[in-house]
Amino acid sequence: MNNETLLLCNSCGWFETSLGQVSLISKNKISKEDSRASGVVADQNSFATYNHKCKKCGYEKAEIVDLGIFYSDEDNLIFLKCGKCGYSERLGDKTM
């Protein structure tokens, strides 16, 4: 009788055959690769197109975030979110 064991990785397709008993517990750690793509600016929001100076960091562009209404007699909740640091300012009764 043949005591050959086949070890196969379902993720990458790597395989190894061995004779005899195989221990399936490994003490090797697999390092994770950096998930950020190259060439992508991580500290700026591409939706930040509105001209507004951030009070926290001074960045000149902001994203307009409209949270809608909760009750019919309320105004919409509108925020300006900084395109760089993410600081949000609520627009109260201001008009744009």
C-alpha cells in the first residue's frame, strides 16, 4: 500500500507530496501584503469638489454630505466634509 500524502493549497494551487505521516499544523506565519494600490492618493477625497476652507487643517476642498430628513417638518442635515482630514462641519441655516 502506498503511504503518499498530497498537500494542496486551495488559494494558490501549491502542492507537495510526501511519504509517511504528515503533521498538518504549521508554526509559520504568513505575512499580509499591503492592501493599498500604488498610485492612489490615500489622504484626499475624490468627492471633495466644493470650495470651502477646512477649519481644522486649512484644506481648500470639501465634500457635501446630505443626510436627508428624519421628520417631515425638519430641514435636511447638510455637512461639509474636508477632503483631506475628514473633519465635518454642519451647515445650519446657511445657504450655499
